[in-house]
Amino acid sequence: MINILWLALVLWTFLYPGMTHRRVGASRIRVLRVLEGKRGTRVITLIHRQESVSFLGIRVARYIDIEDSEQVLRAVRLTPPEMPIDLILHTPGGLVLATEQIALAIQAHPAPTTVFVPHYAMSGGTILALAADQIIMDENAVLGPVDPQVGPYPAASILEAARSKPVDKLDDETVILADIARKAMVQVEDTVSSLLRDKMPEEEANRIARLLSEGNWTHDYPLTLKQLRSIGLPVSSGLPREVYTLMELYPQPPQRRPSVQYVPVPYWKER
């Protein structure tokens, strides 16, 4: 009898995570369907969270990668040209190649495109937001600077370090890094400017592209709704309720002692 109980426990330990994952996945699809029905759009999510994998509770840090770009590009191809696209973004950024592929696909879609930002879309996530026709954010959500990083260092800081000394005092590695940093900054600025030219005059697009890409802030600096508007970006607030519901279905890994706790019900009257 004890052996049977142990066997049942072991089987449950292996099967339960998979069952939970499928149930959560089905719930996500239902919410997407509801949102698509309300807005008449194709909804695509790009949500990077640390989720628990298998019974071992392994944490996997996510960022924009080539697999993401392949999936988003496929979703765009499967969308009729006349159907609008909504992209829900929650990401720290990621690979420049993958980011630019997605951004160009979003920009090239003939029908209107909208990006929803419930919490944050930093670095490459900000570039994706700029590719859309409309950016809608939560009142407390943030975007970020798009200055390129070369290895562990910001490209702008590498150039500043190289300018602070005579050329004959620089080692070869610093000279090489400075050359790569200069090219990276030019490339990112050109990409951002090209994404913004469809929405504003070229001179204004170039100004905002320089501001976001030349290292005026640290790379993780949060740009709020108010700051983004002061910069000149056409951002608005007012996310559909379904976006928040969807985010609840991407939980962080459970911890022994949760650091945030509250009664999980709204305290306002349903309208």
C-alpha cells in the first residue's frame, strides 16, 4: 500500500506541472479570443517573465530572441492585410537582430497596429513600441532608452572613455570597442528614426531618435508616460481590462515567502 502511495506521489509530481501549464495556456487563449472579439484585431503577446519550469522550479530568464522574431513574423504573415494588430509587450529587451525584424514587420503591416504596455517595455521593447501606429500604456508603465550596449558597457560610455585620452594612449581593444560602439549608435539611431518618420516630420523623428539612442540616461532608466509625452512621443493611457487579466496568467515563480500580498479583488464598482 505504501509503495502504491509513493508511486502515485511520484507520478503526480511529474504530471501536475504539465497539467497546470496546459490549463494556464488554455486560459490565455480564451482571454486573447475575448480581446480579439472586442477590438476586431489579431492579438499577439510578447511577454517575458521568469516562470517555474517542471517540478524542480527552475527559473528561466527571458528576453527577445530569434525564436520570438520567428513566431511574431509568422503571426503577422497569418494576419490578413486589412486586419489590425495589437501587440502586448512586457519585456526587458533583447537581441538587436530579432528586435529589428519584429519592428519592421509591425511597421510594414498595412492595417493599424497598436502596442499595449501594461508594466514595462525597455530597450528593444521600446523599439517595438515605436514601430506601432499607436502606443497605449498603463498610467504607471514605462519605456526606456534604446542606446546600444557593446558587451557589458554602454556604447556611449565607451566613446566617452575613448575621447577622454589621446589616441596614442589607448590600447587596441579600446580603439576597436570605440569603433564598434560608434557604428552601433549610428545604426540604432537610424532604425528608430525610420520607425518614427511615418508618424511625425522627419526633423522631429531624427531629434527623438538621437535623444533616445545617444546615452542621455542609463540604459535601465524608466521613461514615464509624462516624460515620453514631453519628449514628443504620441503615447496614451487606458488599457483594456483583458490585458491585465492576461498578465495574471503569466505569474512569477512561487516563492516561499511572497514579498507582495493583497486581497486580489477590485475595490471599485463594476460598470
